[in-house]
Amino acid sequence: MLVDMYSKKVFNMAYQFSGSYQEAEDLTQDIFFKLYHQLDKYDFEKNFTAWLLTLVKNYLIDMYRRTKWEKRQRDDFDKHLHAVSGTDNPESDFQEGENKKILWQGLNHLSSDIRMAIVLKEIQGKKYEEVAEILGLPVGTVKSRINRGRLQLAKILHDKRGKIHGL
Amino acid sequence: MVCEKIQDLLSPYLDGELTPEAKAEVDAHLSSCRECAELLSLLRMATDSLTAFPDVEPSPDLTAKLYAVPARKKKFRFSLDFLVKPSLQPVLTAAAVLLVIFSFYMFGPYKKDIDKSVNRQIHRGYSQIERLYAKAGSVTDSLSATAENFLVSLKNINPLGKNEE
């Protein structure tokens, strides 16, 4: 039941954070192993999803610091993430695809704390309060991290798009 | 300086979290500052693109492995319990002592001498066994000879005291 309900969520969080499909599969297995070990520590009065995602966050950041993923390459965006856009404008679709590729690689340039906040807020679409609960931080701190992350990604987008267009 | 202040407000501006006064201030600045307007456009592009990242399906192989995790956990815990069982402590202690002795033998300076004396003892034991085996053979022979004699004497006994003739 836990696998049916949460494997996709955990796997996607690991993939978006690490950038490697293979790595995310290994991490998901480790996280589930850890989850079964720690289930007896779960407080039934708390939100289970938030508790689980906190466990996932702690494990991912811990592994990140131990193994230094930032030195590794992320998978090519098209390898697993390419989704066909539904608009009728091929030019804007192409532009959108290019932006996604730049941002996907750009996530590697963010610190682990900022990257985690961006993954939860922007990619997973969580509210600031939910992100704050998962990260165990005040909402103000989360907003500040997301602001910094967005600005860094906007700068990366600016620099790379300039190169693409030969500016 | 004004741009720096406005740039810090662009994120809450995008989230629609500014007060009407702050929003009006940002709008006024954006209409006159090309750089900040471009930054806002990039921020919007970034957030829109990140939001549109699709979810990825984990492989069926991974799902199968995840279903097997509780069994893996049970196995692992069993082996740990087995190792920390109090009743096994004397066995483990004995094993540790043997290991220490064995390591002294393996890595100590007297390995050759020990090997030689053990070899000698084995040979001595072997030759004793051979001698015992030979003795046992001779005992078997004499026993069978005695048995034959006994059978012959039994045949020669006449219980009725009659003459054979």
C-alpha cells in the first residue's frame, strides 16, 4: 500500500533533486528501506505525507552532502522528462523546451537547501506553508530561499538564452 | 539601489503576495526600468517552465524491488537479532578466542615451527594407528584360529560316550 501510494512521489522528488534516473531509483529503494525502519516512530497525529517527505528531504540532502552530486552531470532533459506540448505554436513550444532544458541543468548550480525548496515549491507545486512544514523552517525563511533560487535560475536562463541566440 | 529593492519584491509580486501599495510601487518601477522588467519576465518564464516539468514514471523493476523491501528488512533484522542473542554470547566469545589464537598462529613468527611439530605429531599418530591396525589384524587371526580349534574340538566330543565305530 505504501508503495502504491508514495513510490511515484518519492521517486520524482529524488529524480528532480538528483537529476539522475538511475540514482533516483537507488535512492528511492534506500528511502523505502529507511521508511519501513522508522514507521514505528511516526506520530499518528501528524500529517503522514509531510512526515514522509521530511524523511525523504533529510535523506536526499544527507546523501548530497556525503557524495557531492553537484560534481555529477544531470541526465539529459529529453531522456525521461520530455513531454509533448499541446499548443499550436511550434516556435513557443521549442522555446519552452529550451527553457526547461536550461533550468533542468541549472538546478545543479543551486545549493542543496535552495534546490530542495525549489523542487518542492515550483516543480511539485506545494504551498509555502507545506514546504515550510517539510523543511522544518519558518515560512519567511522558505520564501527567502525560493526568492534566491528563482533569481539564480533567472540569471542562468538569461546567460544561456543569450548564448543560444548569439547575443 | 531602487532596482535591488524592487528585485527582492519580484518574487512576492509573481506570487500575488504584495500589498496594493507595494504592487503599485513595483508596477511604476517596471514601466520605467527595462532591466527589472526583463528580470520579471525571466522569473515568470522560470517559474512557468518549472511548474510544467512532467512527473516521471518509475520503472516496473523499481516497483517490484520496493514491494520486496519489507521482506528484506525482516531478513536483515532476523540476522541482527540472531547475532545479539544473549544465549549465543558464550559461543561468540569462544569463536573470538579461537580467532585470536588462529591469528597468532597465522601471523606470528613461529608459524613454521608450529607447522613442523604439528606435522610430526600427525605422522606419529598415523604410524601408531598403522601399528594398532596391524595388531588388530593379528588379534583377529588368532581369534579366528581359536574359533576353528574350538569348532574342531566340539566336533570331536562324543556326548553319548559311544565308540565311533
